[in-house]
Amino acid sequence: MKFGQELASQMVQEWQEAYIDYKHLKKLLKDVLKSRQQDALTSSARQGGLFRRTLTLYRSFSGLTGREDCVTKSEDEVIFVNQVQPGSSEDDGFFYQTIFLKSSEDGGEKESHFFKNLDEEFNKVLRFYKEKVKEVTLRAEELSKQMDTLVALRIKVQKPLMKPSGNHQEVESSDLVHEDAPMDVIQEAGTSPVGASEDPTNVAFLSSLAHVKINIEPDCPVTTVRSVIKSATKSDLTFCMEEVRRAKDKLRRAFIQFHQQLELLKRYRFSNILALSKIMKKYDKITSRNASKSYLQMVGASYLGSSDEVNKLVDRVEATFIKHFSNENRRKGMKLLKPTNKIERHRTTFFLGMLTGCSLALVANLIVSIKARGLVKHEGRDQYMNNIFPLYSLFGFILLHMFMYGINTYLWRQFRVNYPFIFGFKSGTELGFRKIFLLASALSVLTLVAVLSNLDMEMDPRTQHFQTLTELVPAGLVVVLLLITFCPFNIIYRSTRFFLIRCAWRCVFAPFHKVMFADFFLADQLTSQVQAIRSLQFYVCYYGWGDYKRRSNQCFESKLYGIFYIVVGIIPFWSRVLQCLRRMFEEKDLMQGLNSLKYFSTVVALVIRTIYDLRRGTLWKIMAASSSGVTTIFSTYWDIVMDWGLLKKNSRNPWLRDKLLVPNKAVYFVAIVLNILLRLVWMQLVLDFNEAPFIHRRAMIALVGCLEILRRGIWNFFRLENEHFNNVEKYQAYKSTPLPFYYEDEKSL
């Protein structure tokens, strides 16, 4: 693998603009090489063979063949690196300027231009690295203060448990201080530990808790309502073990996140120094000069090459974490700080292939059964489509969505979109596309087996009298799926299942939780699964009201069912309305208010369209068509312009955006057209375009639902691409973990 490709693979994608532009510098060196070759050909033609012999003698004499005494002299004559201070204040920092001493030679302007660009890239990296080191230094001080407060709180809570006897109390106090000594590792080398010169149990140290409040993050609707009623986000410490436990857990997560931040900064520094070394060696090889030594000496003496703050912070953070959060078990602590990436195992690929083959065989068997038994024109066709088909279509919607998500995951990996960071997955727990396809293929096998068993029991004369058992097959499949989803044991990707459950919980109680990207992304997915949610409602009606015993469907004849049919359909859109409103008030972003109007217009259109579907009538048809048309235009514009960031007139890529992941620009225009067409498909249900004799209405509803899921899968890729570039523009490579304590009076501490 070439170094340029290796650099791109190891790059922190959110910081890619702050890296050495190795590709551009390499292109400049190619220009230098072409210029020197042209000059050499011109001179050779002018002077002939004598010039070549003279040039050979000159090279031998000048030391270019490797004599060390002449290399230093030639190197000193090639470049001169100057350190310049732009401002009068030392805080302005320095930047470096390279003067090329051979600019008077033929083609020297190309090399001078190369060094000018090299200086710009190096100074860019240097400024960025200094800013990030300053950030992590401030964060380290903040964590030190938080850790000292945690230690004081633990002492305050546990001190009343000590026995009053003199000697025994001294022993217990000494043990406690040794266990909970204030954090002394995130400090400058050679300085005394924070609080080491004083007894942590004295009154002055513990009295600092009087100025500390605890950050309350509502984690359930009840605590959110309480915080709103009290009109406060901070609370006094009550000195209880529960507060100690929660604070320690938050600090543990903050230390893990901080360690990952430091590791990213170390990787950034190493990659850029290596890139500078590679590009200078390439320059020496092309020009037959020896300028790399002096330039790399300058790099080594600069802040980028000589600074060791980050390495020291890494060592101190690891020591602190092992001491306070892993009971001094280094292996356990390092496993938490540096989780290893899960290796893709061959058994995953094996089972994926086996289950996929089984699925294809079952599909072929199903097609043959339908064709051989003439089920398409069977007299019980309508009864089956009205009763059984909606039950199994639920699994079809889920399978298609999983399949599209697997494709998206594969494409995000290929184009280096950091989707685990964007979604907020715990490191190492995200599912790759193979595992997603494995789950989808396993579910497809279960579903197809259930469908075939249902048909066989229905058609086989020996089992026709088992009507109740036949009707219970889909319900049994739903029960199995729910048991797997909520299984508390650490099997079948428990962390991913619980992450999905938590996001779904926050979507249901949208106004009571802070809205994260994964929350509103999942809510958007649910807006495309309206038909699946209504299929769940049909399950409740069909089995709850006992229709499965009579093999009749009387759900749509009930007014209560019609009301819930509307309510269930608008739940995902209403959840997005509430999420947008909360983000508008928290982030002070009026665009979120407009986004909430978009979803509210969809709610209105969906209600009117559902009423028309149940009642019919010219008036309802006109209202449904007009409301659906308005929300379709609104939503389509928002998809393309706001969610995808496309249709920018003055961008480098006309009518797209400045940065694109997919090299072929036609892909974006095709996606725009497909999004518009698929947005219009669901209007067929309103305008009665689906009255076709060869397809049942239930099948048409399922088909339209599948097309909406297909549209959502396309939307997902470009939505995350746009979010990825937004993070790149803001250099967001990590998320800030909230800390447990709030200091009311900083001066008092």
C-alpha cells in the first residue's frame, strides 16, 4: 500500500482538513520532476555529450554520490528555515518560513513554490496541534478538580461510618485516605499532588463541598418534569452513596472519552510527522539534493516534534483510571480505556452464506407452491389477503429495512464515514454489514418457514381441522422476535439491542429527553414504517378480539379501530415534531421550528388521507390530495436541501455541494430524482391509481410501504454523508461527556 493510501486509512476523518495535504504536495513534486526533465533535455540538446561528461564529473566532485563532508555543505546551501513571530505577544506563537537558496537555477521557481506550500501545510498542522493540546490541558485540569471533589464526597459520605474509638478510627481514616486519595497524576511533572500536603479529612478540604452542586441530567420523564417544576438544572449535594455512585460512573465515562481524545491527538501528531518525512525524502530523491535533514531537524525542534504533553497526559490518565476505577487492576483498566476492535470471524460469513442459501431455497419453494396449487385464483384469496397477508407483511417491512441498513453500513465503511461516532455507539459494539445481513437472513428463514407451514397446514387435508393452530403461527413468530429483542442475557448482540431499545424509549417520550442524533434518526426510520406499525395494531385486533378463531376480519368495521388506525400512523411523525421543538428551545435554532412544521404538515396529511381511506367521498379525496401534495413538496425540498445539503448553486460541484464522498456526481442527481419519484408514490393510495385487477389492494399497500423503505434507505446514506461533513467542518472527532459536579463559586476553590 502506498503511503498516501495508508495516511488516508489512518486519518482521523473529522480532522482531515487539518492534516498535511500529502496528495497536493506530491503533485507539486511531480511538477518539479517534469520541469527538471525538460531542462535536462534542453541543456543536453544544446551542449551534447561534453555537457553530460562534465555534469558527471561535477556530481562526483560535489559529493552527490554520498561523500559526507560535502553533503553537509550542499544541504546548507539548499534551504534555510526561518522562525518568524507574527505578533508582538509571545502568545501569538511562531510560524516557519523556508527560503529556497537555489531559486536562480533553471526550474528553481517550481521548487520554491513547493517549499512555500510545504510551509503552509506545516504551519497549519502546528496551529491545529497547539489548539488541541491547549484544549486537552484545560480538560485535564477540569477532570482533576472533578476527581478531587469526588474523593471529598466519598470521604464525607463514609466518615460517619467510622468507629469513634481513637486508634481504630485513625486506622480506618488512613485506609480511606489511601483508597480515595485525591487525583495526583494529571499534574505537571515534579509538582506535588493536589491535596497531598494536607489531610483530606480536615475541615478545610471537606468544606469545599459547600460550594459544589451536582449536575442533574433527567434520565426519565419524571425527573424531567421535576426539574421543570423546580426551574433549576443544578441541585445541592445530599451526601448519599447514590450520588457517589452516579458521579463515579460519569467520571469513569469522562476519563474513557478523554483517553480516546488523547489517543486521537497522538495519532494525528505521528501521522503528520511521518508525512513530512516521506515528502521530504521524495523531494531529495527527485531533485538529487539533500534538504530533508535540515527541514526535519526544524520539525523535530518545533512544538509538533518536541512537545511531550500529550504522552505525559496519557500516562497520568491511565494511572489515575487504573487506581480509582479498576481497583488497581491494570489489565481491566486498559481493557476499558483501549477496547479492542472485534475481529470479523469466518463463522459469521459461513452462517450468512448458509442462511442466505436457505432463504433462496424457501422463496423458490414458496413460488412453486403458490403456482402449483393455483393460490392466485383460489376462492379463498381475498380472505387470505385480508387476514393473513397483513400479519406476515410486518416481517417483510422489517427485513427490507434491515437489508437497506446493511447496504448503508457497507457503503459508509467503504467511504470512511465514521457512523459509530455519529450514532454514539459504544466503541467496538457497532454491527458490521455482515452481522446485519446475518440477522436479516436468519429472520427471513424463520418468516419463510412460518409462511410455508401456514400454507401447508391450510392446504393439507390431514391438518385442515387445526384451524386455530394455523392462525397462531404468525403470532408465535412475533413472540419469538420480541423475546429475542428484550432478552436480558448477553447473547445475539445485547449491547446493540439495548441501544435500540433506549433510542426507541427516548423517541416515545421525546419531549422529556435531550435529543441526540441516534434518537431523531431512529424516529425518521419509524416514519417510513407506518405500515409496519399498523400491522402491529392489526395483530392486537386480530388476536385480541378473537377474530383468528372465526377466520374473519372485523377490525375495520369498528370505529375504535379506525380511530387508533389514525393515531398509530401519526405517532412517529408526532414524535419528530416534539423532538424538533425541544431542539429549537435548547439549541435556539429556528430551523428546527421549520422542521417541526414539516412533520406537522405530514401529520395533517396522514390524518386526512386515512379518513379518506376509511370513508371515501369527493371532498375527502380533494382534501387528501391537496394536503398530501403540500407536504410532499415541503418534505422533498427539506430532504434534498437541508438533510442532504445539496442544490447549492455556488458550490464547487454545481447544484450539489463542495465536498462529495461518491466520485461519480451522477449518483447524486439520480438519488434526487429517485427521492422525488418515491415521495410521489404513496399518493397513489389517495388518487386511486392502485385499482388494478391483477394486484390486491393489500398487496398494493405493502408495495407502497416497501418503496417508502427503499427511499428511506437511500436517504440514510446521503443524510449521514452530510452529517459527516458537518462534523469535519467543526473538527468534531469526539463528543464531550458531561461531568457530574458544578462549581457555584470558582474563586472559593
